[in-house]
Amino acid sequence: DAGVIQSPRHEVTEMGQEVTLRCKPISGHDYLFWYRQTMMRGLELLIYFNNNVPIDDSGMPEDRFSAKMPNASFSTLKIQPSEPRDSAVYFCASSLSGGASGELFFGEGSRLTVL
Amino acid sequence: KQEVTQIPAALSVPEGENLVLNCSFTDSAIYNLQWFRQDPGKGLTSLLLIQSSQREQTSGRLNASLDKSSGRSTLYIAASQPGDSATYLCAVNMDSSYKLIFGSGTRLLVRP
């Protein structure tokens, strides 16, 4: 398997623009997570899904952020409108429930810069 | 609220040295604890996972221990190599939901 695939790897946009980040989890994994990493706050969980259903979105900063998982192989994180303070690396991760280890597998991240 | 702390924030050692990275957490009622490695510009790679009922896990030159009652975990790296240079993060899971709470990491540099 190719692992968790995220796109784009880098995104530079201007304040007020809409940003869409994409994630393809590992095939067969039933949990999907979106994390944000900044120097100031480290890694923060934004939202996670189980079997395509959002379970906990308490980490989503505000209404400008939304996430969807229309099927088991695709998820999006959308920011509209974007602000400079949204600049961060956004990671997607997936996991298999009932697995022996319960490990999380991370993608390589999408680095977002909002000017 | 669970808080995870990692000390030191950065560490520089000569190649071949054995070293210990520390992780502490405030709420001992954890489900499991994971250690990750992050290379610059990359995602996180899981190194070791310790279930709450376990005391330690080993993988190659890495050994992670867990003392729930004292709220501490250590990652021991034997015979360090320059390729071990990376940021090491620990994360705790409070239940079976995989909702990890991360520490801020220890940035390790192994000098040739």
C-alpha cells in the first residue's frame, strides 16, 4: 500500500481565499484523523471519522473549518475564508480498529501558508 | 485535562552514545502511549506503542517503558547513529478512540 496520501503538499494562498486539503487513507482503515501542527501549539487533533462518520469535531477551530468524508477512500478539509493564523502543516492519519497495535499512520502533510 | 510534556526539548549527543528521552503526562488513566519519529518536512512514523497494561516494548535498538502510576514514559535509544537524528514525539490515548494527545517533542541530533 502507498500509505496515507495527502494533496497538495504545499499551498500558498491569500487571506480570504478558500483552501481545500485532500486525503486518501490506507485502504481498509476505518478511522481517519485530521491534525494541525504549528510551532506554538504542536500537534492538535481537529476532527476524526469512523466509517466515514464524523465522531468528534471539537478540535475544529471555528466555523471557517469544515471536513467531509464522502467515502472510505477520500476526505477533505476545507477552510473558507482562510486567514494568516491558519498557516500550519495539516496532517491526515488513518488507523484500523481492532488491529493488534492500534497504530496511527500519517501522511506527509500539507503545508499551508496564508498571506 | 491531560497534558503531555517532553523533556528535554532538544538533545545533541555523539554517535554511539546511549540516550533516554522523557515523556510525562498528568492523567494516569491512559489507554495506551505511542512514540513517534518525525523527520524534517515529513509526517510521523510510529515507533512503539505500549498498552496501559504493559511495562515496556522493544524494537531493535529502541526500548520504551511505561510507568502509569507516576505518569512517565521513557524512550531508550541504544548505540545512537546519525540516522537517528529527528524529532521524537510521545502521545497518549485516553480511550479506544485513537484520539491522541501529543507532547511537543524532543529534537535529537546525533553527531558523527
